[in-house]
Amino acid sequence: MGAIAQSNRLLQQLTDLMADPNFDAVMRDIGARLFEPAGNRLRLIQGLDRFVAKSTRFTPTSAVIRQVPIKICERDPNRIALWVFNNGPNTIFLGTSAVKDGAALGDPNAGWPLPNQASASIGSVAGEIWATSTLGNNDLRVVDLSN
């Protein structure tokens, strides 16, 4: 299997884990999962280990995103990577504290759209990241890796 295919497979496994309705319980229970020798869990943990080994902090969280911008992560100059997964029914928009949903082209506060059931790796952005949505209560899962 090529490196890109393997990377995509591992990202999909991470996305599946973050979509799990028991995500918080899974994260609390992850210590026990590290030693499970069978199935996808071990491969997922091994894949995550390549990223986590470079960091000293692995912070999984979740947030309910509504029509008012909410901060989903603090400013962190030591951030290595940030993964987000939209586990809600509507598109979520990511940006600054002034982020807008569906803003007009050229609007400096236009949010970056994250469709429902989609995930993204944002990389080593050091600043705060905020989120909003046009409708309802949307479940956003976040994993922040930093030193």
C-alpha cells in the first residue's frame, strides 16, 4: 500500500473514531486500548503515535456549534496539528472570532466551510480558531496536538 493510501486510511480511521457517539468515553479509555493487539484499534493507535510522539499534549474535545461563533481552540504557538470533524447535520464554518456563515465572496470574515460528516487537518496554525453554523446544534470534534 502506498504512503498516500495508508495516510488516507489512517485519517479515515481517526474520523470514524471522532464520529463515535461515545468519543469522550473512548478518549478516557484509550490507555486500555493501547494494549489491545487486534484489529483496527492498534493500527489507528500506531498511526496516531507518529504524530503524538512529536507532541507532549494530545487534547481531544467536542463542542456544540450554533449560529453564534464559539471558540474551539485557544491560541497556542506550540501547536503541531489540529484535526476537526463535523459530526453534525449542517455545514460548520471555521475562522476568527468574527467568522460568518456563508459570507459573501471577498468578505474578510467569511468562514472556511466544513461540510457535515467531513474532517480536516488544519496543521500548525497558532491562533485561536472559532466556529459557527447557519442552523441548529452541530457536533464538532477536535483533536489538538501541541508541545
